[in-house]
Amino acid sequence: MTPPPHWARDGADWPFREASRFIRVGELLWHVQSYGSGPPALLIHGAGAATHSWRDLGALLAERFTVLAMDLPGHGFTGLAGRAERTLPGMATALRALLRVLGVAPRLVIGHSAGAAIGLRLALDAPQAFAPPAPLIVTLNAAIAPFPGLAGQLFPGIAKALFYNPLAIHAFALSARDDRAIERLIASTGSQLEARGRDLYARLLRMPRHIEGTLGMMAHWDLPPLQADLPRLGAEVLLLTGAEDLAVPPSVSREAARLMPKATVEELKGLGHLAHEEAPDRVAARIFAAFDAAARAPAA
């Protein structure tokens, strides 16, 4: 499948480029990466990110798993989503269709921020998409609660207004040409990244189509139905949360864990919202330990 034109320019040295391929499922052209060996592990990035966010953690996971990562609809090098695919259930449905085409049934699901919500929604709506009996789901700073108070009411409307304003999208992309703006944005998450990580985010944020896709996703996000369904989730869930996360406070994961029958929360000291990029070795160690524990547990 022919990649999009900007792949040659912006993806020339993309992490795991050699593992990339482009797959059309219905109207959507996906950028997908697969590497490593072992049980399949599905990695779902958060809003505004792409496969680059797994550059170091993915390499560690590939020692024990076959890693499957993709750019979500409208993000990175995957095509823009239609109206249905911008919603949380729509994203999960689109991802299910991709898994079906690939013939992959994951044993492990790792979701960061909004990607955690997609992984949980997928597990609830399509448990048959996973290898039995149920996958281990690991969430990283899970964004699975609306913003509190007035912000929760205003934020989707603001994102929607920007989404339908091409001038605002291009203005945001132009502002990302300032390296200091990128540094401030990353710092606002409570994380610190190396120069390589900052450069990859800058590349994405300078792409108007990526901004459009991110805003479209955020404008159509609706989390209360997910929260209402969490009590019927049968999978084991490990919620990892960065103690210094300024974007999604650890309390979100603690409150979500109380809604799920088989959930555990662990706090990662000294790490922010991009914990898996700051300390991939620490995060990988917790994932390996949780997967091994789940494998030893007797079947229900």
C-alpha cells in the first residue's frame, strides 16, 4: 500500500521505520508497525501522539512480545477519521477491524492516556478480539475521566470550535515551529524528554493534519458511558500512574480502579504523564511482572 506523501519527509528516520507498513481497512489507511517475537502485545498511544511514543518501551517489550503499534485515526501517518471513528466507541470499532484484517488476537494491551480508554472500550465491546481467556490490560496515566467542573463542559466545545476552523489548525501548527513552545508543552505534562523525543513531537505538531485529527478526537470524546461500563470488565487491569503527572492526576486511576473487579494501581515516583518515555525500563519491568503474575494465576 502506498504511504502518504509526508511519510518520505517527516517519517524518513521515524522510530522502527523498517517495521512500518500501510494497510487500508475500509476508508481508512493505517500506519502500522509490528516487531519482536512472542505473544502479541497491542500498544495504543494517546491523543496527540503516534507510534514514536513507544520508541524505547517498544524495543524492551519486543524481547518478549510481538509488538503491534499503530497511529490512531487522524494521528501521525494514519489517515483522517470519519465522523464515526472520532468517537471513543468508533475508535475501538476501527481498531477491532484492523486487528481482524491483521489476524492478530492480543494477549496484552497497553494504552497510554486516551489510548487506555480505547483499550478498555475495545475489551468491553469486543472481548472476542483477544486471545482467551482475557488479555492483561496495562494503562499508563489513563485518561478515563472527564475534566472536573466547568472545564469538563467547556473543553469538548473548544476543541470542536478549533477543529472546524482551518485557520486555527494552521496557526497552531505554525506556532509549533518554536522549539520553546514544544518544551513548554511537554513540561506542562510533568515529564522531561530527551532531545530526540522533543523533536519527534515537534514534527507531529507541525503537521496540520495531525492537529486536525487530534482536535477531532478530543471534540467527540465522551467518557461517562465508559465509566458506567467498567464494573462489567472481566480482564485483569494494571493502572500505572506517574506521581508527577500534571495532565491526568493519579486520582483518576485510583477512582477508576474502584469501578473494576480486577484492577490494581501502582504509582511511579518521579515520573509525569509521559512516564513510558521518561523511564521505559521501569515501566517495562512492571509490565513483565504483571504479565507473569497473570499467567500464573489460576483460571476463573
